Amino acid sequence: MVTMLFKKLSDVSEAEMQKLISRGSGLADVGETVSSVLSDVRMNGDAALREYTKKFDRVELAGFEVSEEEFEEAISGIGPELLGHLKIAAANIMAFHKAQMPETTWFMELQPGVVLGQKATPLESVGAYAPGGRASYPSTVLMTVIPARVAGVEQVIVCTPPRADGSVHPLTLAAAKVAGAGKVFKLGGVQAIGAMAYGTETVPKVDKIVGPGNVFVTSAKMQIRDVAEIDFPAGPSEVLILADDSADAVMAASDIIAQAEHDPSAVSVLVTTSETFAEAVKREVLVQAESTARSEIVKASLENAAVLTVGSLDQGIDFSNKFAPEHLEIMMEDSDFVLDRIKNAGSIFIGNYAPVPVGDYASGTNHVLPTAGYARIYSGLNINHFLKYSSIQKISKSGLESLKETVISLAEEEGLQAHADAIRTRFGYRPSK
């Protein structure tokens, strides 16, 4: 039996609203366990990785790095048509992220003798995490590795959980090759995050870790930020659909089911101005939930789902901005009006023919996105996650002279005499004893 919240938004109780808004808030529940694993990896390196891979992935590995022979065997077993589709997706992802690249170095003349600028420099090393478990995600390898390579990151490694036989899904390995990853390691979960953050005998330490994962992976990423940068919290997937009578109920329902099949913790919400449309979507969701291949996962996920009707478009937009969804679908007649008023969303899909899966795989936009409301403060993965910026100043004597009195005055007001003197010495002043 499938149960999901089906109400007018105005009738949703405080407890029901809190559950919707605070989804994915289980980090505190796993924090202590995650901390213990991370500490073990930091102290014991590969030995700890072997222990946790055996415990959590139920496989004993002699080594973690994927060999060249394994790459060749995997790629040779993939049909040319599927490999071609992988390359199409990779090309689109590359094109979109190349368009995001900023000017590497630029200058502006603020005033005569004062030239300011900025230099963008890629990070030296990045670790990409591609989840496994219930499914393999070669698409995530493309989404994390390609932007890093486009940005100019020299060392990009991938960690992904091994399968029961100790191998990695062939298409995941093919994606790593196509995307340009340097090395792939058969490591999943918290231990993978710890290995990339601290470095072990086998796994190199990286400057930044990117990629989605379950609540344990997300917690691990949050806990290692003192030694490695991360992209953002990216946990169980979610979609919010804003729709009116112009939308197609079968399509909207299929998008809810598609989201639900990710994981029992995935969240799907439909907000509509039409009670008739809401009823039609609910009926269709119940039908599709029975026939979908991953029906058990879908039904569990639909426990987190909601179909909500609102009295006005303004009410629906306000709820969407409060919810701050990872994926936002706008299936409305006046989509441009709605888009202009959206403040918080990881990735936005407009129209009946822009479902989330097209962005998951092949349109070129990135599917590594902030979840659990973090879209209020974080952007989805993009080229800037792999760059750092240095400001530049080229100042002549005449340029400094034009700023001299301002700098000296402010420095002395702050009690920093040597700062003021560093300006004066450029104009003949010599500090005395």
C-alpha cells in the first residue's frame, strides 16, 4: 500500500510541515559513528580501509586501485551504442561547463597608476565520490570529473564502492576514462571520504572532495572540512514540481516515480493550483508505483512524498522558496513569471518536456546539487568549485600617492603605525628609534 501526504497546503499541520521542510536532517544521528570511522582511517590507513570494505561492502580486496587491465576489460565489454551515448552525455557536460569558465586573468584601471585584477587558478587535486549500493552511477563520474578537468585540475581521482565480486561497474570505469580521471579506487562510504581527505598508503590526499552520497557520506564530508574542502551537503535526492492545469498528469506522476526510485529516503513534492490536477496526479502515481521496476524502493520513498494544493500561484512560489529544492520543475503556463520569482533551487527544469532525468544524464547541466534545503545557501556543482581566485594590484608611485593619505589615516585610526609607515617609506620617510 502507498501512502503519501495529500492535502491543501493551508491544512498541513505544523508537524507535517516540519517533516517536509527538514527532510534529510539525519546527520546528527550518524555523526558519532562517522567520526569513529574517520578517526580509524586517519590513524590506520589502508588497514582500516580493508576492514571497513569487508564490513560494509562485504568484500575482501587485496588492493583498492583499479588496474589498467580492469579498465580495458570493462570497456571492451560495453557495446558501441551504449559507449556512444556515454560520450554524447560527456560532450554536452563538457560544453556547458566550458561556457562557465571565467577569464583566467583580468585587469582594470581604477584610476591612473592603480591597476587591479584577478587571477583564477585551478585546484591541484580533487577527489570525486560516485555512490554505489542500490545502483551504480557512471553519470556522477561524468558530472564530477569533467568540470574539474575543464577547470584545469591536474589530479582527479574517483572513489566508488565495489560490487560483491570486488569489481566496479564497467560503465562507471568507462565514464572515468571518458571524463579523464587519473585513478579509480574501489572504496565507498565514510572510509572513501576519509581516505581522500587524509591520504593513505594507497590513496592520495586531495584538496577537495565532491559528489553526492547517503547520510553517512554527507556527514563524513561535513566532518573533514578542516583538512579538505568540500562542495556542499548532497544527500538523498529530491524534486519539487510546481504545476497548473497546463501540465500533463501522467508526465508529472512519472517524474515523482523517477525521483522515488533513487532511494527510500528520496523526497518528491507536487505543488499545484488545481485540485483536479492534484487528484489526477495522485491516481497516476498509485498506478505507476505498482508497475515500476523498483516498486519496493518507490513505495518506501513515497512515504516522504506530498501532493499539495495551493490557493494561489504566490502561495506555491513562496512554499517552493522555503522548501529550497534540489530539483525544481516548473510545469506552468507562465513559466517565465515563475522563474523570475524563484530564489532557492539547485537546478530548474522548465516545461512538460524538461524532466529531471534529462539533467541527470545528458543535457549538460550538473546533477550534483545541494539537498535538504541547502539550496538556500549553496550553488550546484559548477566550474567555480574547482577554481580559486587571487586578487592582483599593480600600483605605481603616483598611484600610491593618490591613496597615501587615505591608507595612513585609516591605519593610524586602527592603531597600526607600521602599516602607515610602510606607506610613508615609499616617499622618503625613515622610521627612527
